[in-house]
Amino acid sequence: MAAHTKVVSMAMGVFATNFLWLFMNAPSFRAAWSWTCTKFDSSTAMTAVAPNASTSCMTCQCPGDCTGANAAIPTNLSCAGAGDDSATNGCLKLHHHYGQPHGALTAIAGVAVEAAPATACGKADLLKVYGATNALDLLVSWGSLAADKTDNTSWPATASKCQGLCAAHAECKYFSWSAQGHDDDAYKKEAGFHGLCFLFKELTCTGSSYHLFHGVVSG
């Protein structure tokens, strides 16, 4: 067998194994199905860092092999662009979730590996989650998301489009949009997990409003 054919065959085998894991054998704790790391230059400019690859100040790593529920996560989110978004003059926050992370997001996305990540004062009330039908249906079937909170009429491709959906909702004050897996066709297209848009009411607790979270844009 030619070397190229062997490589293609191996790649297809890995994809098939991971795809079957997601839809047939997913464990109760589904930490992630994204095996690349997201590095932000801004909310509109992001790059993917492959598992086990390094930049000048971070490494993209998984706890074990990058398969199944082993999330690929940057070792340094500050290096990966965490903080205020330069493209919106700090209006949006990169690698941050509004309030403590919702279970529907932690079910399919890795959080962070910092020893003491920024922690929000509480969880914000969820109004709605926009996204791909297949992703929303899976989250409902897993018990991670209530069916009456789903809306497949829009699948926002950018944080600004998710922000627009929040602006159009009378009760929405903040949003979180997942950019994880933007370069991964299996995660983005087949599973539909990339681009989930969470609309929230305003937090009522006192303290920090944002929680450090890999690959999420909020505002």
C-alpha cells in the first residue's frame, strides 16, 4: 500500500472511531470533542493550534490521547489571547464565559488548565441557545440542555452575530459564543458544536461576571 494511502486510511480510521464515540459511546462526562486549541488575535481573527504543538508561550495539550472526551486545551490562555477584544475596544471578552459555564457548553468543550482560573460569582439564567439542529438535539438527549431553551432558526457564524441575537431578545443582557473547533470539520459541521450561542439574563450576584473558558467569546 502506498504511503499516502496508508496516511489517508489511518486518518479516516481515527475520524470514524471518534465519530462513533460521540454518537454511540459517549460517557456521562463529555468534557470535549474538540482536539485543537483556539488562539485569538481578536474576536474576528483566530487560529488553531494542533494537539501537542507549541507556540512561544503555550502548548496545546490533552490529558492523554486527544480522543474521546479528552479536550485539547492551551496551557496558557493569556498567551492564547484571553482578555479584552481589541477588535471591539474591549466590548467583548475572549476566552471568557458570562457567569459560571452552562452545562451544555462544558458537555462539549474544554474549560481551562490554569491553576486558579477566573471564576464568576454565579450562574446566569439561560434564555435560549441558538445553534445547529444536530448539536442541540444531542445536548437535549444527553440531558445537558432543556428542549424549550433550544432554537435552530439561527446558527451564528461569528460572535457579533450572536451578539445581534442577544440584542434582538427583550430579556437578553449578555451572551457567550463558542469558537472552539472552528477549523475542525467533524466538530464544526458533522457535530455542529462550533458556533453555539447562549443568551443570558443579567447576573444578580456581586462579584466577577466572567469565567475563564477556552475558546468562548462573551459580552
